[in-house]
Amino acid sequence: MATVRIDAARLGRHLGGLARIGLHEDGSVTRLAFSLAEMRARHYMIHLLQRAGMAVHVDGIGNVIGRVEGGSRGAPAVAVGSHIDSVPSGGRFDGAVGAVAALEVATAIMEAAVPLRRPVEVLIFAAEESSRFGFSTIGSSAMAGATDPERLLNLTDRNGERLGDILARFGIGGEDISAVRRGPGEVGHYLELHIEQGRVLMEEGKPLGVVRSIAAPCRLKVSFHGRADHSGATPMRLRRDALVAAARLVSFVEDVCVAERAVPVVGTVGVIEAKPGAVNVIPGEASLWIDLRSTSLRERTGCRDVVLGEASRLAAARGLTLEAETLMEDEPVDMDPELCGLLAGIATEHRIDHLVMDSGAGHDAMQMARIARAGMLFVPSREGISHNPREWTALPDITVGAQVLLEATLALAARDA
């Protein structure tokens, strides 16, 4: 049988059609989860799935599932997917590339009338971004049974609206949300194509990345409490300046993370708050939020302990009190080695120069790896820009990734259950 090919022109049209939903004049896209824009995008994708001939179902958390049946009854599905929600004023490729590529994979298979032993599913996950509810990968977490359903339903946005109420308003939450969880053997493999959102592939000059592991964050809130005093009347030796301690800790986080280690750790202090916040008052309180990430739980935990130890030392040395809170501590996830080999082998067969690499950002694949063998591909992001109107990935690069995705899907769907 001749190789089934991705239709690059159709892929580009569908990606462009999706990009127009939630588009702003500056070229940015805003499709917050369960907003009107995201719901329009959802209906657009449902229309395309149905037009291609797939049976479509929306589950109780809002995941869209398109299905192409296989010949082996009850066989575990080969699932392909991503998300279509965005951050505020984000780009047109994050998530969308994987969702549209999954649609194109299934469409190409149906057009070619390829006989399948196992069913193929297109999964468009709800609320992958944390922008609205402060909780990421909601749809895939529910499907994988990674989070208590009631906790998900009780998540609130900045306006205090419960996710459960929002789902009911759109007529999505009609079924028991616990039924969203896929049972053992329902999904055998999961594949996801995504833009890299960094510049490793661009710097290396590679058109494709095969992801071997997904890093996970440990997030800390560290607060120093000192004494607010007059900035002019208080001698330097008598000060209990909380912000100076916080500033020293910011620099320390960088020093710890740039140190050479077996597996890299990255650290970011993204937010600092100082109170009372007046130019002529010594800050009596300073809080900072620290994000540590690595594909090695051991290395990340070691960095966390060293950072918290330094925070304690700084507080003691400066007569401050310290509060330290762990906000989240997820575990890194390895992709399935066999799938990594399959994806790399297809790339090698087609002489596609590729890089086996890690992902610093989280994705739905890390949740699906709980219930299926998961694999992931990256295509380059121009200048490494993402979550930004300037986010860009060229269509030829997307097509290369989608073709490898298609051939991997066909190989898996041809296997016996």
C-alpha cells in the first residue's frame, strides 16, 4: 500500500480557520477555556470531525472525542490530540497545531480507506491552559482519573464562577463527571504533536523533536516578615528589611540552577510582592513565588531543599521570620520508550533530521501517560516565542511533524490488540 499522505493545504486551511476564532487586531488569539470564543472553536472542530465522517462525542468535562472504528471489537484505541484553548492574548499555534494535526491524521486515514485493527480517536482536550481556573490540563486530568472530579467541578475563575456551573450553562455537564475517566484498556496509545515553545530545535537546526520526558514544576511561596520603618530615620544597622532578603534569594535561585548537575533544573522567580509598597518605607514584608522544574524529581527536590535552606539562613541572619509554602509538586513524566523509538525510526526512515529531547513545559501527554503509552513530537517555534502574538511555526514544519504522527498512528492501529 502506498504511503498515506498529509494534505498540507487542508491542514493549513483548518489551522487558519481556527486561528480566526478569538483573533485580535494585533494578531493575538484569546480563547479562554469555556469562553464564547473557545466554544465557537469547539463547534468548528466538531463540524470538521463530523464532515470527515467521524462519530463525535463530548464528555462530561468538555473533551471532544472523534472516533474512527477499527476491525477488532473492543480493542484499545490509538488516540491523537491536543487542545484549542489559549492564554490571554496568546498565539495561534499553541495546542491548535496538535488538534488540527490529529484531525488531519484521522481524515487522511478515512479518505484512504485504510483498514484498521484498532480504532483511532481524535481527542480535543478541554482547558489545558491554567489561565482561567488556575489549574492546567483539566480535561486530560479528568480523562486519566488524575484529579478528584468534585475538585474539578468546584474550581472557580476570577469572577468566582464554578466550573460545574459553567459546564451546566453550556449543556456539557449532563453526565456523571466520574464517567469521563477512561477505563483500563480503553486507550492503548496516545500521541501528541505540539510546537516546542522554546528555541532548542531552532538553535540546533532540527525540524523535529522526539520528546523523551516532560518536566514538572515544584512551586513555592516564600515570605519574609521583618519590620516596616521610616526609610530616612532608620540606620542601616537597625533595619529588618524583608525585601533585601527576598532579593538575595532571587539571585540564589539562579546560582543553584545554573550549577552543573546530572539532569538540569531550571528556576524562575516570576512574582515578588513587597509591603507596604511605599518608596519611603522599608519593606516589612516580602513574598516571592518560585518555580523549579526538571525531568529529574531527585535533582529538583535537591534544589528545592537547598533554596528553602538558604531562605531560612537569610531570615535568621537578618532577624526576620519565614513562612514557606509548597503550592504544588508534580512529578516528571517519561514518555514511552517504545513509542519514542517508533517516532524516531519513522523520522530516520524519511531522513528527517531530529532531536531526542525533553519538554520543559507541561502538556496533556503527561496526564494521558497515566492510562496509556504516550509519545510526543515537537516542531520548531520561530525564535522560541510562545504565548505571544509573535508565536509562529511554519506550515512545512507542521506538515513534517503531522506526517510522522500519521505514520505512527497507522503502525499502532495496524497491530493486534
